[in-house]
Amino acid sequence: MEQALLNLEHRLKGHQPYPVTGRVEQVVGTLIESSGPACCVGDILWVETQLGSRLACEVVGFRDRKALLMPMGAPTGVALGSRVSKGESTLTVDFSPLLMGRILDGLGRPMDGKGPLFSSQPILLETPPPNALQRKPVDRPFLTGVRAIDSGLLLGKGQRVGLFAGSGVGKSTLMGMIARRSSATVNVIALIGERGREVLEFVQQTLGDEGLARSVVVAATSDQSPLVRVKAALVATALAEAFREQGEEVLLLMDSVTRVAMAQREIGLAAGEPPTSRGYTPSVFAMLPKILERSGCSQQGSITAVYTVLVEGDDMNEPIADAVRGILDGHLVLSRSLAHQNHYPALDVLASVSRLMNQLAGPEHRAMARDLRAQLALYHENREMIQLGAYQPGNSPSLDRAVDCKPRIETFLCQEFDDYTTFDETLEQLRQCLS
């Protein structure tokens, strides 16, 4: 019996029960089909190109006993029969407390020319969110230094909000204002799907040296692979989580979650998923809560997250905006009409909601915030009549007060980029403009 086992062991020695390499069978668009090697969804494979380089790919599915690979770069040089070999089982990113002030690409590699990361440790890109029963409550205000937010839309440390805006209404500028003035100790900023020139402009002009010094920027431009754009969101979230576990109060800014969803849609359609609402695949709506739920409070620290959402044609009910609004703890809406009036930040207070303000603000603050909304709503309802001159002062004391307060409220809500206001100053100015 022992001899039989030895003979079997000898015959199997060096034999691989599963193939360790494969060959490219087909390339369709950005998708590569491979006949091997043995792999799982999410594994990293390497494709050897005719240019003498290796192209990293991720397994996104299987079809007809073939692996479907999404490359992390352009499939230039990939030929029929190109060799495919196994790489890492999952992607990781290097984390170091010395990351602040650095700019990383969509895979977490330094792209600022400042050299490698020292004293770093690998962390997983995909981790489960904190246990729902172990999250600390959001009970401390998160101050942004933006009067329109701190007065009527007070946020909390660990709150997740969406910044809904069309193109060209001051979204990036408002993000820079929050990043430079907020009460967070660390900023993690993800710029996903941006134009190449906008990344440097945001870092140098909007964020500035002061903001960059306490920030980590992850950038994946629109010309990069859809897989890299999705990974950029995971890299930024993983880094924010790592800082949170060190007890930091983190501000996570992701611009934009819509472009992450578009990148996932490209991957899903290439892999053969059926399109559903406006062409978005089911994997998009499964991915969104997995990313968005990872921010918030833990036992060690907090991640206050602001996710920008691009609303196509200013349609607040388009699929991604509707899905994100249902997951997050509030929404800030930027109005194109206010931007046309040179009202910046173009934040529509009446259309915006912070679901946690009532439990964060004091009684006087809540009363003034309700009064602010009431005056804006009353003026808005009668705006056409007032502008046409059909309203006669004295007919309605409440409307008279709204008309009287409107110029002071507009001055209060408008704020220059370099204008910083403390929380106490914000409340005092709010009190004066409503008096």
C-alpha cells in the first residue's frame, strides 16, 4: 500500500491540476477573453503583449468556459494567443501616515514625482462597512466654514451627503472651500473621470498648498480604463478607512460618484450584463451602497463624506441621483439659476436637506434655520408678483418681512472663495439678517 502511494505521489509530482497560464482567444472592444488560467472573479491576471510588456487585467466574469478580462490600460499589443498568467489574488494599496500631501493615481501609486511611499503597509481595497450595531452615533457638528451649509444645513461628523449639480455651477469650487476650511484632520479627495487639466488646476488653485498639506488626492482621468476609474473610488475609500482606524476625523470628497457609476456601466455592458434604467446595469446599483456605506463613524474615528452627483440636464430624478439620494444622509443641491445670477456658492437652501441637523443644532439655531427657510420659501412663492410690481407693501406683514429680509439673506448666503467665517460668526450674521 505504501509503495502504491509513493508511485502515485511520484507520478503527480510537478503536475498542476489546474492550468497556471492561458491564451488570449478574443478581444472585443476593451474586453479580453482568455482560455485560462484557473481564476476567480476579482483575480488579477497578466497579459503579455507583442510590445514586450505585461498588461494587468482583472477577471470580471466568465462566458463559454472563458475568462472575461478587463484591462487596466489600453490593450495595445495584445494579440491572438498572447500568454496570460496569474497575478495577485486581490489588489491592495500602500498606506502610510506620511501620505498627506501626496497625489496618487487610480491604483494608489504616487504620480506627483515625490518618490515612493516609505513605511507603508498594504491594505485591501474592498472591505465590509462597519457593523451597523457598532457604529457610533453622529452627534457632533462638522463645520465646513461655508455659511450656507453651517447655518441651514448643518452637517455632523460621520454624516454622508450628496452634492448634486449640473456642469459648470461651481461644484469644484465649493469642494475646495470645504476641504480648506472644514474641521476634519485629514482630507481624502478622489477626482474620478475629470479632464486632465482640471486635476492640476484643482490641486494648485482650488485646494492650494494649505489644503494639500492635509490631504491625499487620488486622481483617475476620463481617458483611463473604466476599471481604473472604479478602482480609484475604492482606493480613496480604503485610505479614508485606514485614517479613520487611526482615530482621525476624515473628510472624504469624491468627485464624482456618477462617473464611477458610468465606468461600472461600461464594465457591465462589456461583460454582457443587460442594461436597465437608462443603460445602467444591475451591477451599478449593487456597487453604489457597497461604496457609500463604508464611510461614516466607527469606534475609532469618523469619515464625513461628500459625494458629488452630476445630474444630466439638471434632472434630479435621473437613476444615479435617485439611487444615491436614497442611500445618503442628506443632499446639497446647486442651482444653475442661482449661478446665472452670480450667486456663489449656488446652493439652493430650499431644495437641500441635512437629515441630521435637528439632532445636531441647538434650539435657537434650529429656530433661526426654520425662519430662514420660511422667508426664502415665502419670497419664492410670490416672486413673480413682486418682480412685476403687482404686490403692494402693507397687504401682508409676513410677506413684507420676507421682502425686507431677502437682500440681507442673499448677502449672507453668498460667500467669496477666500472668505472664512467661524461658526459663532455664522450664527451671529444669521441672527442679524433675520432681525
